[in-house]
Amino acid sequence: MRKKMLRGTITTVIIALIAAFALVFPLIDGIYQGAVENELTGVLAMMSASYEADDDPARYVEQNAEQLSAMEGKEIRLTLIDGATGRVLADSAGLTPLDDHSQRPEVAAAMEGKVGVSTRRSATTGKNYYYVAVQRNGIIFRAAQNLDKVYAIRGSILLSCLVGLVAGVVAAALLSRRQAKRMLRPVDELIYAATSMESGNLYIRVTPGEDEIGVLGAAFNDMASSLVATLYKLNEKRSQLGGVLQSIQDGVVAVDEDGRVLIFNDKVGELLGLDDVTAGAPLSGSTGALHLAALLRQTAENQEAAEGTISLATTPERILEVHTACLTVEEKPMGAVAVIRDVTHLRKLEQMRSEFVSNVTHELKTPLTSIRGYVELLKSGERDQETRENFYEIIDIEAERLHALIEDLLQLSEIENGKDDPRNLLANVEETLSDLERIFRGKLQEQGVTLTLEAEPGLVLPMNPIRLRQLFTNLIDNAIKYNVPGGSVSVTARRDRNRCVIRVADSGIGIPQEAQERIFERFYRVDKGRSRAMGGTGLGLAIVKHIVLSYGGEIQVTSTEGEGTVFTITLPINQ
């Protein structure tokens, strides 16, 4: 822009100077020639007034020419010509008399009674003259002035004009450059500010002024301030959106029509098992990511929502539920968005619920079927007293089993729901174990198993005494039931800093390694036939686990087949 302004200014100055020279030079030349014409006209007036008819033309011309040349300081040529024939009578330049000059422009005009004026090179002297001729009393008086000096002056004037032109151009260039620099300083400031903003400096401003560029600078500052405010709002909204996305427990990802990631939260990588999800890149890196990308592509192409399930071959297996929808901006398709939810736990709960219903149905059906069968037998005909008593005893056993099952189910439900379980009660471990020793005494003698109880004196737990009693009852009952004749059961409870460590060990048949992970499931039995024969409901250890977890404790099991089993429970002492 600076170069254009400089070139434009210099070009304008050159054109203006040339135009001025073209106008002034002819004007000066005309003025100078007018002055010469007036001077020669005056000479002719004097000559025509002083010339007498009896004067010698040659002498008269010679004397007057010398006087005039000396007086004016320039060469003046005088000629007398016959007004009728155009023949030369006398000439101060030595023109031959009787030479015909009737065809000379100035002479021809004078012969017609006009003032003749002409400029040309003389054939006689070879010099350039300015001629003026008038006719008085039949004589044509002609005066001429040598133009060589005039041409020299004209050349000087032309040279001066050229020098002035060059000087004007140089001065114009210097002034234009200075003026352009001064005028373009705000423009340079604007350019620098715009470049800085492009580089990320959004807080740069320019100095406003009162001229047009100053107004532009003020507008630039307002635009920059508006841009900063807009970007701040956008960043704030982006941060809010990012916060919302990151707080969602489900994975959320949006892609464009080419499958490139637009936005996502960290949960996406966690659920799909990806180390990194990159915005602007397609989903890849695992079979789950490829499956999700296919669902999103299908949604974008069909322009309709879709659902799908992704099973990941992890340990344990993870099941993801995917819901996709079209992504539109102002009713224009822009891609697709997906919400990914980990439903592994839900599916497991559904499976457990189904198994629970099936197990409860089976466990209830078995004793009811037995009771109903023996009732039908009693009703079908006369039975002797011994048979009836035997049938009554079986019905009583099955009814007791049914009652125990219902009681365990109710206990488990109460523990899970926290129903009627106040937290401000205290349970004395030593007293609870002493009571249980009297309860299990008969069963111990029947099984031929010894029970050893050892509790740290004064050990009290912040829990419902009923729950502590249920915990010990189920563990000791299992330890006795699955023991061997002559076996032993050992129960210890001691304080370990702010926790109570309970250990129930037996020398029984033990638990297979593959079954140890499932023994806390409802209705799970390692040996179903033996368990039912011993009157077990399959809910004892599930009750124990839920009691421990409800009071913030932990339970572990270690067992070796043929050697025995050890249950270790830790419960907080301080609530």
C-alpha cells in the first residue's frame, strides 16, 4: 500500500508539472515574442516618421540600424522595400537591391495594408529572425530581430523547467514517503494488531484517532473486545459442557458424517478399553470401538436412532448397552451421537434374580411336594399306627425345613433392606458366644465335634446383637454340619487396633477351590444332596456376608479339601 501511494503521488506530481510546463512555456514564449513584436513595431513607427522621400535608402537603413542596435543592445536588421513591386530598396544586412521580396509573408501582408509578422530563417544571412513590416507612403518598412538569443533564452527556460520538474519529483517523492509513513502508521499498527490476534494475543489494542483510520481503529478495538467476550462465553460453555459430560456415568461420544470424533467423555475410553480417544480421529483400537463406530455409521446413514449391545471379551466379561441418535444442527445432518452404558451388573442382577426365583420355587416346592404326598397317602387308606407316625414325622421334618427356609428368607430380606436394625445398639461378643455354646451343646454331642470359644474380655461391637448372633449361628452351624466325627470347631474374637477380627475354623471336609468364589451366593450348595439331607437352606453364608457388609466389614475364606475351612471376618469397633 505504501508503494502504491508513493507511486500514485509521484505520478500525479509529474503529470501536474508536465501540464504546468506545457501551459506556461508557450505562454512565456508568446509573451516574449509579443514584446519583440511591440519593440519592432515601435522601431518601424519611428522609421516611417523620420524617413523623407529624398533620403538615400541605403544610407538611411545603415545609420538607423547601427543606432538601434547600439541603443537596444541587440542585433536589429532594417529593410526598405518598394510597396508597389516588392523590390528591395535597401537592407542593413547587405541584401542586394531590386531583389523581389513580394512573396515574403510579412511583405505580402504589408503590401495589403496590414502589419506583417513572420518568423523564419533568412536565406540571405542564414539566421533566424522575427520580422515585422508596415507600409507607409508606398514604402514598406521592415524591421527584424535576431532570434538566436531568443532561442537561447527559450532553451534556458526549458532547461530550468526540466530541472524544476526533476526537483519537484524528488521533493514530491521525499514528502510523499514521509506523508505516507505518517498516514500509514495507524494502518501498520492495525496490521500488527491483526497479526498478533491471529497468533493468539486477543488483548492487543490500537490507538484510536479522529480521522477515518482512527475511527477504523476504534471499530477494531470494539471488535476485539467483542471477540474476547464471545470466546470467553464459548470457552465457559465448552467448560460447562465438558463438566457435564465428565460427570455423566455413562460414556457419551459424538462423531461427524465421516466417523471422526467430535466430543467425548473419559468414560468412553474406560468402557471400551481404549488407552486414548482422540478428537478428529475415527474410533479404533479395540473390537468394541469398531462395533460402536459401525453403529454410529449406520445411524448417520439411515438417519434414525438405533440400539445395540457390545460384549467385550474381558475378565470378567463386560456387557455394554449402546443407544445412538442422529446429530443435527439447524435440521442439517452432522453425524451421530451415542450413549454407552455398562449393564454388566444389571445383567448379572437379572440373572441372579432369575436364579433366585427359580431356587426359591424349587426349595419351596420340594418340602411342599413331600408334605402333600404323605398327606395323600394318609388319606388314601387305613394305615397302622407305626406307619402314620412315620408319615407324621416326615411331614413335620419337611414343615420344619419349609419354616427354616422362610425364616432365612425373611432374615436375608431384613438384612438387605436394613429393616428394624437400629445402629445405636452394642453387642457383647463374649456373651453372645457363651449363649451359643449352650444352644449347640446337644448338636455337638450328636455329631461328636468339640467346640472351642475364645473371645477377648470386654470386646463390644457397634451392631445389633441379633445380627451378631445370626452371624455366629450360621458359621458355627455350618462348621458342625460339614465336619467329621471327632472333629473340632474353633471360634476366636480379638481386637486389632480399631477393628475386631473373628476367626471360625473347623477340621471338616473342606470346600473345593472352584466353589469357594460362589459359596456366598443364595441357594448355592457345594454338595446339594448332603446339604438337603442335613436340613440346610443354602442361605446361611449369604446371610453372613450381608450382615458383615451392612456393618462395613470384610469376610474371607480359606479352605483345603479334607483338612478344613477357615472364615475370617473383620468388623469396625468404632462406629
